[in-house]
Amino acid sequence: MSEIANTIFSPELAARFDKLITIYPMKRSALVPMLLYAQDEVGYVSDAVVTEIAERLDLLELDVRNVLSYYSMLRTRPAGKYNVQVCTNISCMLRGGYEILNHCKAKLGIGHKEVTRDGMFSLEEVECIGACCWAPAMQVNYDFHENLTPQKCDAIFQMYSEGKGRDEK
Amino acid sequence: MPTLVSHPDEVRVLSRRFGQGAANIDKYIELDGYKAVQQAIAQGPEWIINTMKASGLRGRGGAGFPTGMKWSFVPKQSEKPKYVLVNGDESEPGTCKDHVIFLEDPHAVIEGTMIAGLAIGSKLGFIYLRGEYRYLLKIVEKAVADAYAKGFLGKNIFGSGVDFDVITQTGAGAYEVGEESALMESLEGKRGVPRIKPPFPAVVGLYGGPTVINNAETIASAPHILLMGGEAFAKLGSERNGGTRLFGISGHVERPGVYELPMGYNLKKAIYDVGGGIKDGRKLKAVVPGGASCPVLTADEIDVGLDFDQMGKAGTMLGSGGIVVLDETVSIVEFALRTIAFYQHESCGWCIPCREGTDWIKKTLTRVYNGGGNKKDVANVQYLAENMLGRTFCPLGDAAAMPTIAFVKKFRQEFEDYIAGQKAGTPIITLDQLVGAGH
């Protein structure tokens, strides 16, 4: 049983949160991971997510929103099922990062932080993701794809469209 | 998955387990794993710190502070609990070395955390990974769970009578959190804004307790140093720059990758021999030698040793070891704009010189890039950047200013020619991309 009645999270996630807040010297330390893990399950940090996390951590919703607005991976609107994050920072830029980004825009027919009509993909231009030596690189949700070419991107999108992509959380 | 590379000039200390499946705890043990921590228990804190001091190891995050000395600053007696904090928020553009450590040798990070804990008398360590590194976090979490299952972590580690626990933590996307005090704020569940210093973390850190915070590579070096001896490690490197480190060579080279080279290794050789030379036989234009925040070197300035002191003398920094190579086709105006766009995006907004400075430099360079620049813009960019230096709580302001100053000083003619209508290099970014969407 979760410590919160009528939790909006799955029993697994609720149980995980029950435990998570006990491991730190100060339970507020669980806030950033909780927001991210909640987003993984719900798809974004909804108002209901904010309310429940605030309750779990004995914080004001304002405290939670204050933290939420700081971190670039946290979003308050739904993304696509597969969020495509193309790095264009220096190492990727030198090896065609913008070409990859433009290709993804054309292929998916969407721009930065937009979602395809079927909700399958969203696209984001992101800062350095720590794959500089295997540039150009992108992440689809949490999975890295490196040494990209436009053709390779097409194959990756195809794979996810068919439900065959890795989707680690 | 990252591709592992090798070169005959490499000296494999930190990377000696790479490619051997050492994320598996039994494999790690077979390859001398968890021996160093037992030695540390047998010899005691003073021996650990002296060995670390003798090793000449300097912080691999970029600042290059001597690790042994940092550990010795933590007060022996403290009313508040002491903590070890591993900074795996690797976000400096051009840097992906910790990525490989977490993937290939996560137990070395755990063992290093335990050693740091024993050295300072801490019972709890945190390993903080950037949010984007979820698959690596899972690898580290599995490694921590395996270490608990073997009884290596938890109560009475290796029969020492000492308890030690490790907690893994994920970030959620923020370059600024790589700064040590901002990382502590983030770990306390707050916005990642920096704290003013002093007090330094060694005295007042996480939860107000004395804290040692080290980069993941620094921590992962500790077990190797204890096993081989401080002096032996020191001898691998150059004067006052002990040992080896992981260098990430990226950009326009034939064989990009993460290579382990001795401190003091020649930068030119690193690019032309280790990295395989400039891609497609083109000419070298410039090198950003240690991550995006390091002042650029021109092609004529790269005959220099890769250590903290020699790079300092050359007017730049060793930084995080991320060597970014630019060939002759690169427009420095564009590269400078992309660099400042990053810092403007990542400035946490806490300190005005950084928040406003990065924004105005980006605006000015955008105008220049867009063809609407005037002659005063170059001097103005330099003026803005110089006035950010040293005027912020944390080094992000400096990290944005230093490369900007170097770009406009060393490539001033290119900026002026660009403003006069002569565009050098091949433009990549379209303006709407840079100022519109992503930034």
C-alpha cells in the first residue's frame, strides 16, 4: 500500500517513491529524481504530479514548481511517445549535427519541441549529451544513437515506428 | 554504444579494464577489483591521503586542484556527518570520458568513493549522474546492488568495523549542476544555483556537513593509485601533474575517441598521431583543448604539453580533457556564436554579469553572424566578456567569457572581415535555428 491514498502513479512507482524518500538524510533530496521518474511514467509533469509529489515530500507546490522550471529535461506538456533529442553542440556541429537536425525536422515534419500528429515522435534540439567522440549523436528517450547519418536516422525512426527500438527507462 | 579505441601511445591505468566486461562484479574482482579498498582499510586514512598527495593527481573535472590536498582539508572532527560526492554530471561540451568510465568500469567509481570515505571519515557517498545518462545510471545502480550483495557496501565493510553506504542520484538536465555547490543544491532537491564561497565544501558542504566532491574520473583513479603506489602513478605524468588521464578527441579528426594518455603528452601528437590527423586531409585551423570553456588555440599554438601548468602557460586550460579539433572550413564567427549560445542557455541566472553578459554577447554575435554587424561589435564583445570575468559566484561566467575573449582576440581579423562582408568558412547554422527554436 502506498503511503498516499489514491496515488496517481502505478503501484510499482508509488512503492518506489515510498522507499526513495527514506534513503536520504533529508527527504527533499528525492525531489529531482521523483519528478523525472514521474515524467517517465505519466509522459510529462502534470499538475497532478506536482500536487502528489509536493504532498509526498511535505513541500509547497510552489517549491516543486520552482525546481521543475529549472531542469531542462522536465516538461509540463506531453511529448511524443519517442522524444528525439538531437545534439548540435560544438563536437556534434562540427560533424554534421545541424544537418541531422534539419533532416529530422524534414523527415518528421515538425520543429523544435513539436509533436507529430500521431503522437509518435517529438523533436528537440539539445545541448551536449556527452557523446562527443561518437558525434553526431542524438537520444531517443534515454537511448543514445551515435555516428549518425541521415540514412541512419531514417532507419532509427523506422525501428521505433515498428515498436522495435530500445526504450530504456 | 560508444566505440572503444586504442593507440600504441596510450598508457592504460584508468582504462585497463575497459572492454573486458568489468561492469560485472566478478570480472572486476578478477581484475584486482576491491583490493585497493582493503589496503586502504589496513593502512588507514593518513596513508590514503599521503598516497594521493604523492600521486600528484589533480582534479579531472577541469579545475586541476590536487586531490590529496582536497581530502586533507576535511576536518577530522565534525559534529555533522561527512559526505563523499561524486560528480558525474558530465556536461562540458567536448567531454564524454565519464560516460566511458560508468559504462566500462562502474565499480572503480564505487571503490574510489569508498576510499575517499575512508580517507575523510565519511559513512555515506553519493554518485550523481546527469539525467541524460539513464542507461549508465542503471549500470551504476546494478554495480552498487552487486557490491551490497557481496557485503562490500553496508555494515562493517571488509571487517573494518566501518560502515559505508552509497546512494546513486540522477539529475534532470542542467550544465550548471556540474559546478560543485550547484550540484549540492540539486542533491538537496533545489534549483541548481551556486553557493558563495567560502565556506568551501570541505567545511560546509552537502546538508551543511563537510564534503569531499570529486569528478568521477578523479574518484575512479584512486583505487589504481593505491594499488600501484603514489610515486609510481606520479612518474607516469609530468612535473606536478601526476599520472594519466582520459582525453576525448572529437571534431575534425580521423579517429575520434577517448584515449588514456600520460599527463604532459604533446597536444600536436594527440591530434595528428593518436587522433589520426585532420579529417579528409584538410588543414587544421584551431583547437579547443579542454572542453568548450577553454580558450581556443590556433594551429600554430598546439606544440604544447597536455598538463595543467603547460596549458596555463600557453594561455589556455587543460580543463576536462575534451580536445575539440576545428579544420580550415570552420567559421570562427559561427563557432563563437554557437559556444556563447550554449552558455547563455545554461546560465542559471543567479549572477547578473553572467546572465546579462552571455545574453548580450549572444545578441551581438547573432547580429554579426546575420550580416548586420558593425565595427564596434568586436570590441564590444570583448568588453562584455572581460567584465564578466571573476564577477560571478561560480565559474560559469568565466567559462563563457574566456573562450569568447580568445575567439575575438586571436581571430579578430576574421571577425572584421566577416563584418566587412567577407565570410570565411562554411556556414552551418541558419539564424532562425540559433535564435529561434533551440535557444
